[in-house]
Amino acid sequence: MPTWYDPLGLALGVALDKLVADPQSPAHPVAVFGRGAARLEQALYADDRRRGVLHVAVCVGGAATLGVLAVKATGRSRILRTALTAVTTWAVLGGTTLAREGAYMADALENDDLKRARDRLPHLCGRDPRGLEAPELARATVESLAENTSDAVVAPLFWGAVAGVPGMLAYRAINTLDAMVGHRSPRYEKFGWAAARLDDVANYVPARVTGVLTVLTAPDPGGARAMLRRDGRRHPSPNAGQCEAAFAGGLGVTLGGKNVYGGKVEERPTMGDGPRPGVHDISRAVRLTRAVSAAAAGVAVVVAAGMAKAARVRAAKA
């Protein structure tokens, strides 16, 4: 019996995420990894790309190695392997929390509580919420839901389907490091280069899968398809544009424009042909996020089952 692919474990992990989601606890595995990565950064930091490469290699390599050792420790026990896959899937997924954050923003803005919405926006993105009015808060939320549907759901499931527990742990390590050091700033311009580039590579296929799944599940599939083809490459990120363009077309809105990050203004190309998102579009985006997440879970389980069957065939022939 192959040890790397466990479709039942993936399915159970998705169910756990629905039931428990991400507890805001310092004991959560991702939080523990983040603290370890931060301490290693303190020891290794220099304004140098090579130090950043070393930081990423140790963190991601350590996470992947832990996954390999954990899978091997399950031996021939199908129950242990399934339990390990389920817990790992739960730990790396963020789909339920993402949808809840979007619903929270929708509730705050529908009740004209700008302060509550501004205070909550950092849970979704790094955009400066100060001074943002309801329309810009709505746009920021819809854009964040689109991009994070790939980062928090589709990508970890993709790597779980094709690389099992080690793949999921390595991906979550990469994505966490990108959030920690991969952004552009004087401190991380060089040190964070490797984390940012590796995150682009790890998300390249999942972002495009997200775009396709959005087309299949959007309220306007034709619009999603058209905007994905036309605007998917307009975003400065090689991956975020795939998700945002598909969401823009599928919801019939226009995304992009001026964003402020830490006092720095960035002008993003627009995507879509509709009006700017309104407060009511947040709930629509949340529903689309949930639909894409459900579709991704189904595809991941099927792919993992196929990978497991192929591995059994290879083992039988060996």
C-alpha cells in the first residue's frame, strides 16, 4: 500500500476544517512554524540573497523532511496514515476561516460600521485600512478572497494530492515565509527574494487551477472565462491575476486600482468590465470562495485516489 497519497485523509481533513477551522492559538502548527522561522531569521539575517536562500532552504526543507519522517513512522498502518493526512490537511487549510472573515466584513459594512471593518481588514490582507471608505473596503475584501482562495485552499489541496503530507507541509512553509519576509521593503528586498520567488513557483499551477474552478462555479461562467483570458496576466503577480480576473468576470465587477501598503501607493491594472464592487458583492464573493473550495476538495480527492492507484500498480510491477 503506498504511503504518500491518502484520498480519505484529505477528505477528512477538509471536513475537520469545516468543523473546527483555524483556532487562534499559539499552539497551532503554522504559528509554531512561524515562531521558529522568525528565530532562525534573527540568527541568519543579512541584507543578502544568499542568506535568504539559506533561510528558506532550512525552513522548507525542515518542513518537508518532517512530513517524510511522519509518513514513514505510520508504517503499514492505514489508520495512522489516514489520521496523519487528515490532521495535516486540517492544519494547512484556511478556507473556512477565509470565508468567515469575508462574511465578517460583509456584516460590518452592511451595518455601516466602518471602524469594525477597518479594524478587521488586516486579517485578510496587508493593505492600509486607514481612511478607506466602504467601496474600497469592499474591493479589498473581494480581491483578498479571490487571491486567498488559491493560497489558503486550492494550493495546499493541490500539493496534498500530488505530494502527500510532505507536499502540504512544504507548501504551507513556503507560503508562510512569503507572508513573513517575501514582501518588498528595505529589510527584505534581498533577504526575502528567495521566499517570494519560491512562493510564485509553488502557486503557479494552483492559481491557474483556481481560475478554471472559478469559471466552473461562478454565477457568470462566461464572464469569468472571458476576463481570465483577457486580464489574467495584467496583475504584477504572476499568480494573483489569474484568481482576481476570474472572480472579477464571474461576479461582474471590476477589480484593481490604487492600493496603499505601509504608506507606499501602488497602482494596479484593472480587471473586469463591470462596476466597482459594492458591499453586497462581498457576500457573493464569499459564496464563490466556498464553491471553488468545495470543487477543489473534490478534485484533490479524485487526483489523490488516482495517484494512489498508480503507485499500487508500480509497486505490483516492481
